[in-house]
Amino acid sequence: MESHEDRRLRQTYTGDSAWYLARTVQSREPGIRAASADQALVEHHFLSELHGGFAWAAHPVSIRATRVLTGRTEVLLDEQAFSGRGGHSYDIAEHAICRLLPTGATDGELGGVRGLRVRRVDDRGLHLQLLHASTGRLVLVGPTRERWHGLLKAHRQLVIDAGCSPLWELPQQGAAEIKFAAEHGSYEASEAGMSWLTSGLLRRIGLWHTASNAYCTRYWQRGDQTMIWELRHLYRARPMHDEFTALLRSPLWGPPLTIWKQHCDCHSRRPDPGGQPHPAYQRQCTFEYHHPDRPGVLQVRFRTMEPQKRDDPGVRAALEAAGADPGWLNRVLPVHVETSDAA
């Protein structure tokens, strides 16, 4: 039976709502189970291709929560995000299918994720599966069933108008997918090798929101099986890297990671005498985590940015427009930040 404390920890790690967790089956064991090889691969491709942090959103990287259920993992998406202060809005679900669903170009090149297929759309969301990892299931949750169908129809027409082939409906691999597999087999093996790490992060996506003081979170993948996450903090905020590391490496709730390298810059490059920040003030604490016996490195950069007082209100306005929780905003971008022209 899952205790109240375990539910609170599950909410911290996954980002799911207390309301949902209190009303679901309570017989599960504490902790977050690891994915099977097939399940880890589809989760890895989703997180890698989504390219999170491209805009200001209600939650870091536009994901509200992750639910690990029997036979599938559900990813709850934000509704929209903004490209910048005063910029245009993105539909997150539309962005996801444009990034993920495979297409074949006239020159034989592949776009999207090889072998990814839309299995169905129902009241839960958009169900995705890989042809070559067929026991894995990923469900994107957010829009209504009708909205998903409309997004898929519009995307299909855009692909055709561009002279490309929509591959996500085919029962077998298309020509571009076969070509990609033949030419990039070693790359795909490398991706599969680190999928346990990416899947582990997706299943704990809430940590970037609940265990951080960063107002901006971005991530990308480097070719040497390294996933980099950059957390940007306001000048006066204390990067919570010790607390984050303790949660990430919890023997029961975290993935099996050890600290490989670490550098803390919190006590260097202090402000000038009198407490006034230096115009070029900036620091970065860097932690690298890995598994001693498995491929894949997680590098987290806790960056404290130089004061940019004229920009702070614009950032907050963009996050408010995206629907960010006021309590979280007051923690990462407090309203008492000075907004004078002095930098």
C-alpha cells in the first residue's frame, strides 16, 4: 500500500497531480519502476526528438507530468508555449507530432523517428508505437480526440504538399526508413544503448519543476551519448543542485546513477563591494551522472545568469501567458525583482 509520503514523493518525481494520485489504485510499491528495453526506446525517442525548452511554457520542457502505467506510459503535455517575450504561441501537441512522426523526402531522406506509428487515437490521447520495439507504448495526453484527429489530418496534408510521404500510417517500414536503418545502424545502436537513461529522466520529469529554482530549463543531446540539461536561475536564486542530486540519486526513487564529475561555482565570482552585481556576473555549477556499467551520461548545468532587470518582467509575462502556476513563478521569478534600467 502506498503511503501518503510515497504519494507526495511520486508527485515530486513525476509532476502528477495530488488529486489524481489520491484517486488511483493504492496497491503499488514505492518507487518508479524501470522500463523494458522496448518501452525505454520509445520513451527515449520521444524525449530526444521533442527538443524541450524551445519556448516559455507552464512547465519545464512543456511536459506537465508522466504516468507509468501497466502496458504504457502517458505523457501529459502543456497546451501551448511562447517562442519568446511577446512572441507567437506554439501548440505543443502540434509541435510534438511534427517532430516525431516519420516522413520520407523525395531524396530518400528520413524525417522524424524511424518506425514510429500512430496506433490509434482515443479519449486518453495519441497512442504511439515503434515497429521495431513493438511492446513499447507511449500515449500523448492533452488535446481532445477530435483535436488530435484534426492535427494529424493537417500535418498529413502539409507533408504531402511538401512533396514528402507520410509514413506513420504504414504497416511496415517505408523506403526512407529502410535506407536510414542501413546507413545509420551504429547510430541507432548508440541511441538504444542510452535509452535507459533518457527513459529514467522522462519518468521523473517533475523533478525539473519541483526540485529546482530555475526559471528556464532546456536540454539537448550530444553525440557522445550525453544528454545535457541547462537550468537557468535568476541572479538572486540559489541553485538547488545538492537537493536535486539527492532526489535524483535516491536509492528507491531515482535511476541508478553515480556522480562522475562535479564542479560548484556558487562561492566564486561574488558581487562587487557594496552588494552590487558586476555587469558580467555569471556562474555555472556542473554535475555529471552516469552508471558505471551502462552507456549514457547526464550532464546538468546549473547556471546563474547575469542581472538583466529589463528582461525579467517580460520573461514572467510570457510564462504567465503560458499558464504557469503562480506559486512556482513567485519562487523562480519573484515579483519584487527590480525593473529599473540599471543593468
